[in-house]
Amino acid sequence: MNTVTVSGIVPEPIARQPWEMLIPLFALVGFGAAVLYSAAGGAMVPFATSHLLRFGAFMIMAMIITAFPRDLVRMLTYPAYIIVLLMLIAVEAMGALRGGSQRWLDLGFMVLQPSELMKPTIVVTLAMFYYSLPVGMTNTWRALLIPGALVAMPMGLVLLQPDLGTALAIGFGGAMVMLLAGLPLRWFIAGGAAGMVIAPLAFFYGLKEYQQRRVLTMFDPEADPLGAGYHITQSKIAIGSGGIFGKGFNEGSQSHLNYLPEPHTDFVFATMAEEWGFAGGLFVLAAFAIILRWGWKVAQDSDDRFASLLAAGMVVTIFFYVAVNLLMVMGMAPVVGIPLPWMSHGGSSMLTNMICIGVLMMVNRWNQNAPRRGLAG
């Protein structure tokens, strides 16, 4: 293999990187750092510096994941699922308690949220299961019951923490891999109908009181503007006041005067929209669209069932983060604590999304090294 491109200027290993995805990713992270700088009142600490350092460290991790061979990933899949599941059990037994929730393991050198690791882990686990399952068996109950149990166990443990948003993310990722694997659509329709019947019971008997208030607030935030509806009301004010081009960098009053709760994490998009306006929002949406479109193309170009489901599952995992966060800050979804990828300040979400990027780059490398072939089976 040549060590340089045809032009002889750019080294071939650099030229082979997926720059059509990396450039918008770097731009998004840089823009996020600028928003976090403003959220801190015009200072790099405590948000922007750690945001960039975490991205740098996790980018190195993603590059390491990129080099994993296919056989190694398949071999490690089920052991990885078991390890993360045991970590979730350990959270219930001895997890660190913060803000009334028990979601973290204190490892000494770092505090880890195992539920975040389960999001990509459930995707690779189901991809491996359906790769091993003969295609002719995708319409049998075995194709539903075993994966359903693999998804239900971590979801149940995460709901005990309690963390509704992460549990929904795990369920969404698992359900999408099942759908893409070719399970009969009627099963999903039946599941949706059953969910609608169970939803009222789950609301009154499964959700805690503060979670019920969040759901009700989504429909009428003005009913309690200083209580349960405060977050959404202030977020809407921040987004709406930005207009077309915003109030200007570091000029946002909602975040600087502490009206907007969590301006550096869950509501970072509202912080951005106030200062950068509709134009800034379009930039963020365009960057996410390019990244997701690239990831979907990687899935379509994959040369076997495992790689295709793996890549597609990582794309829908990132999509869930983006869609729920944006709906949440606009008052169209309950406030469930889902951060915006590569813009919100937070190590756990950055870790999860960079694992997804690393896996997509890994599958992209598999595609590049594969011989020319027809459509994947």
C-alpha cells in the first residue's frame, strides 16, 4: 500500500480518515466549547477546558477502537455485556449517591456511570445475536424473546437508579436493532399498542412523583411556571429571545443571570440559541445531519449483517441523544436529563458518543479493507 496519496502531499493514513464526518464533529465540539465558555461567564474553566480535554482523550480512545479487528469485536461482545450488566448490579449494591439518584461507581481514579456504557453495549450485543441467528429465523419467537430479555435486564436496573432517560435510550437502541434485523413489523405495531395500554398504569404506578410532574409539565409548563415548568419556560424564553442571529457571543442574559437552569448541560442548546440565534441552531442541526448521514452510509456499505447492524445501531443511539435533547429544550418532550452530544458538558455522555464514533470509524475501516462486493446480506 502506498504511504502517500496520488498528489504526494497528504500521507495516506491521514487521507484515509473520514474527514467528511470529522470536520463537522470538530466544528461541533469547538462551537460547544465556545458556548460553554459563555455559560461560565466568559471563562474557560470549569466547563470549556474540561470539555476539550475530554474530547481529546476520548478521540484517542475512538482511534484505538477503529483499529479493532472484526473477529476480536465478535469475541468480546458477550463478555462485555456481562461485565457492564454486573457493573449495573454493583451500582445497586454500592453505587455513589448524588442528587437523590444512585447511578455511579466510584473507582477511585474516576467516577463511572455504567448505564452510559450499556447504550453502545446493547447495540453490539444484539448485532452479534442477529448475526449468529439464521436469517430464516427472524420471524420466530426466539428472535424476539432472547433479545427482549437482553434489553429488559439493563433497562430494569437503570430504572431502579432511577434514570428514565437512559433506560429509554437503551430500549430505543435495542428496539431499532431488532427492527433493522428484519423482525416482523406487526410485532412492533402490537408492542406499540400494548405500550399505549400500559402507559397510564406505568405513569401512575411506575414513575416517581417528580417524573410524573415532568411529563405533565410538557403539556402545560405555564401551569406551574416557578415550579415544575420553570426549566421549560426559561428554555423557551432563551431560544425565542435569540431571534435570527442572536444577542451576540457572551451576551446571553438568561444563562448569565442564572434564569436558565443547567445552561452548560441539558439546556446548552438554549444557551447557544440565545446568543447565536436561528443561524446558530441551523449550524448545529447541519453538523449533526452530516455526521448521522455519514454513519448511515457506513451501515449501508457494510459487507456483512453484523457490521451493518452494528453501525446502524450506533447511528440511532446518537440520533436518540440529539432528538430527545432538542425536543426537551423546546418543551416537546419531558425533561429527562439527556445531554446534547459534543456540546453539553459531561464526561459520561461524551464517552458514550465517542464510543459510537469509534465503532463507526472501525466499521468504515472494515468497509475500506473489504473486497468489492454486492449488497450485504
